[in-house]
Amino acid sequence: MDKPYSVSLQGVEGLPSAERISAELRFIRELERTFGNSETVVDVYRAWRDACDCDASELSAETSSLAVRWPKAVDAAQRAGLKNIGDSDAYFELQLEQ
């Protein structure tokens, strides 16, 4: 089954493909472990993006409650994904599928 999003590891030139893919999978697994499934990952990520793009007074309570969950979850996923990578410039980019 296709995921409603894709993840790519950035900022790590020369990393072998197998290690890059392994890191991306660790990142995805941690996000989905935290949120339960890929659809909830998308819902929380969209809420966080919406919260970043507008004033707090414009957010619904539901969007706000979802958005505040993203930073802690993505930090944990970054740590899991970058385990054994050791590059301080590395980060994961999440793209929603259309």
C-alpha cells in the first residue's frame, strides 16, 4: 500500500543508498509509532503547517490540538532516523502525496 507521504533524507552527501533508506524507514516508523498510522501523520503534519501559516486566533481547537503534537514527534523521529548517521546538517523532508 502506498503511503500518503514520502520522506527523504537531506544534507548527507555520499551516504550509501542502503544507509539512507534505512534512516528514512526509521524516521517513518517512529512517526507512525507515535501517531498510530500514516493518515494521522498527515493530519498532524497538515495541522502543524496550518498553525505555522496563520495567527493562533485563526486556528480551530482541533487544529491547534493536533499541531502541538508535531514538534515533539518529529524531534523523536529525527533522532531515531539519524541514529548512527552523525551528520549535524542532516534532516528529513516530508512531502505529502497529491
